[in-house]
Amino acid sequence: MGVGNRPPVPARASSKTLSLADVVESLAAEFASTLGVQTVVIVVRRCQRELDIAGAPSDLLQARARQRLQILDLLQRQADQPSDDDQP
């Protein structure tokens, strides 16, 4: 029991906990121009599954997905740059 005879109050979700839609919306604003919204959605969903399997807190979802998207963004930008081999 909680204080007195009252049942304990359930813990509230952290203010940093965002819904899946919030995470996708936030990261799409950052990465959709280079990677596309569909890629953002796929990465966020995959990260969510991995965190669920590991039993990790959902607060980590946005950070994990952002890290993955940053890597993809960097690879995409490198692929878009002409290499020295492309010049005659």
C-alpha cells in the first residue's frame, strides 16, 4: 500500500517519452529531404522492435533511430558526391 491506506500512484511516463508518431515526425523533419519519409519510418520501427526485444526503455528510441539515420544520411551524401574516378 501507499501512504496511509491509499494504493500507490503508478509512475507517470517520463516527459521525454514520445509516441512512435512523435519520433517519426521529429526525425522526418531532420532526414526526410535526403533519406525520404519511408526510410525514417522503417528505421524508427526497427529500432522500436530492437528496444522492445532488449527490454530497454522507450526513451532511447529517438536517440537510437537518430544515430542510425545520421549514418545513412552520411552514406547517402557520400554516394551523391562525384568521385575522382568519375572524371575523364
